[in-house]
Amino acid sequence: METVIRGLILYVFLMIIFRVSGKRTLYEATVFDFVLLLIIAETAEQALVGEDQSMTNSFVLIVTLLLADISLSLLKQKFNYFGKVLDGVPVIILDDGKLLHDRLKKVRVDEADIMESARALQGLQRLDQIKYAILEKDGKITIIPKEQEQKEIEKV
Amino acid sequence: MKKHRGELDIDEDIELESANWKIQRVAWVLMALVVIAALLGFTGDGGIGNFQTLKAGDSAEGLEVEYERFLRRGAPAEIKVKLKPSASDTLTDLHLSKEFHEKLEVDKVVPEPSEVYATEKGITYRFASANQPFAVTFYLTPNGMGSMPLHFSTSEKKVAITQFIYP
């Protein structure tokens, strides 16, 4: 019984804490973000398992966590707004070639981050080649280039 | 799906997102408060300046208990009891209420008591002493949760403390 409660409490706690930390926190931008994620995983393990190292405990825990995740995804599917609150929504941060500075500040993203995605995803060289940049739910930045750029990319 | 500028299919909800940003800022302040509270010892271990390490009773009157206000379940804890030897007997009795062995696991008692016996009301430790004041340290592991009132008593004096055990 205790395992199930531990699992559910930790599930909810982690969900809330990562939600309020913001999309870009721990988004694997640097090696250090990745290391921090590993440390957090290690710390959470203690709270999950406690002193009970039995196999039964692990099995119950895994089933509990997966079931919590499945139930939540069903709820999200049924109630659209609930999903939006829980996962957040995509945010346009570069609109029709113009940077939206107030939003950039709120989501803690800068031009360099946008250019990084532009290079990686579209092979763009300059900020003015971008039409839209969108910060997605998972913290990634997706890029839509201006139309003439798109044609050039397609030609190549 | 909404359309942005008539061309971009995107489920943007900037009102929800701004509300979310506000909540995030509040949450960051709360996170800072949690860290400060932990540093000040509100999650156990005494904290900076040992504010949460408390004393009850008076060693001059024969019984003083030094304890931490906050404990954590499963984390090692200590309670130090200063005793004056009993005038009438070679052995000194220390009686503890039953919450003591219900919510705490006693790992070690230093010095070891010469006798321990349990009654309906609690548990009694008898210590042999060299006829001068001495201190007993209980090394404990809490296995209960929540508020825990404890009563310590000798033949002459009673001391009541309350500790809180976090999950």
C-alpha cells in the first residue's frame, strides 16, 4: 500500500514542480542540464523506494507510475482544457519576422536559442530568414522560414 | 485548431500562458521559501544556528531534555537527557511515555541501561550511576509520522516535549 501512495505522491509532486519550473528548465540545452536531471532522478529514487528493495515493490511501483500516466493521458484526451493547463500550450515567440520581446523574457529564451534551432532544423543563417518561431510544449523551438527561403531549401 | 494570421494552425492560448507565467513566478518564490525554511531547520537537523534544537526542563532540577523540534521518518535522530542520580537509590529511573517506543525505533542508548521494562503507560530505563549528574543519549530512527508528544519523568521531575515527524 505504501508503495502505491509513495508513487502517486511523487508523480504528482514531480509533475507540479516541473510544470512551474517552466518549459526551458532542464531542457537539455547543455550537458549540465542533463547531469542535473540525472541527479534529480537519483534523489527521487530514494523517496520512491525507501528501504524496501524487494522485486514486488519495484513491480508495484512501475505499474502504479504507468497507470497514473495512462489515466492522466485519458483525462487529457477527454478534457482538452485540462490537458492545456497540465502541459501548457505552444507560444509564438517570433511573429511574422518580428521578435516578441516581452514573451521571450517570460519564457527565458533569447535570440541565440532561436538561431540555434534555426540552424539545426532548417539550416538558416540569419534571424531575418525566419517567419515564425514557436516555443513548443516540450520546450523545443520550432522554426518556419520565410517563403523565399523555403523555396531555396526545397531546391537544394 | 485556431489559425494565426490565417496561415499558421496553432493552438495558442496566450491568456492561459500568461496566467501560467504568473503562477510560475509565485511558485519560484515558494521554492525559495522552502529552501530558506530548510536552512533554518524547519525540516529537521537543527539548521543554521541550531534554532530548532530545543531544551526542556532544567539540569539543576534533575532532568533536562535536549531534542530537535522536527524529525524526519527514517532519518537518524538523537535525544539527549541529563539526569541527576536519585538520592535514595543507586539506580536512577527514567520513565518515557509509550509514544516513545511506538513512533521511534531505539537504535542505541548510551550509556546502556542496567534494566529496561515496559508498562502499560510506557517504558522505564534504569541507569546505574557514579553518584554524580550524567547524560544519556538515545539514538533513534523515527518510524511514525506527525506530531508526537513525549513525557519524560524521573521520581522527582516531569518534562513534556512535542516533536514533529515529517514523512
